[in-house]
Amino acid sequence: MPTDTLLPPDLTATDRALLERTIQISEESRKTGNHPFGALLATADGKILLESGNTAATDRGTGHAELNVARKAASLFTAEALSTCTLVTSVEPCCMCAGGLYWAGIGRLVYGMTEKRLASLTGNNPENLTMNMPCTQVLDAGQRKVVVVGPVQDMEARIAHVHEGFW
């Protein structure tokens, strides 16, 4: 089987549908003048609790979609509830966002495209000076386990397309 069709073993049909929604959120984010990223928080059975695009237009470098979701989730839900939830995002969380979802207490992460692939699209754009650090490196340094599912290689082209011409 070709590498580009391999899927993470823990990826569910619900995860795929939620990833599709994050692509839509990233498109909406771009249309409003923000960076093209989308994230959401879902329950174990796939019910969407929160959604956010990037808010760079007002929050500059810290307005990442994943951090927006993690911050709001931590203020609305108990640690016990968040431990059973999944943060789904179009692009692998940067180290700031990975730390945010860890500290919020979210138990699972699903992402579509890698941070490394994003760096190939953004280059040295000062609005997205991508760090070469996989989210797993940040999350593995913690004392609490966060399950990570991604990348989803067969969705990468669609996610990358939202970024084309933006950076």
C-alpha cells in the first residue's frame, strides 16, 4: 500500500468527519482575514462542544485556533470531562498550542497535516515562524498522557490547499 494512503490506526470515521469540519473552519477563518487554521473540541461520541478559527487579526501570534479552543474549554468544563474529549485540528499544534491543550486537560488530539508540512508552505513568513518541534515532543514531556492521532495523509492536500496563496 502506498505511503500516502496510510491512515493512523486509531483514526475513526467520526474523527474524519470532525477533521472535515476543521477544514471548513480554516476556510472561514481565512475569509475573515485570519490565518487559515481551524480547531474544535468534541466529546468521545463526536458531539462538537467548541469551535474556533485563528484570531490573528486581533490576537496576533497567540490567536491560534487550538489555543483558543483549549483556553475556552478549560474555563467551561471540568478536568474529568476534558480528559475524555478530543481536540481536532486541521494542522498539528505548535508547541504553544500543544502545551495549551495539555494544561487544559484534554485527553486526545487528532490532527490532519504536520507542522513540518506547514513550514514548507509558510517559509519564513514573519506571521508564522513555524518551530521544528513535533507536538508529541511537547506532550511526551508531560506527566499526563495525551493520545495523539495524526497526521491524516490522505487529507493533507485539501488542508494545504487552504494555505496556498495565503503566505
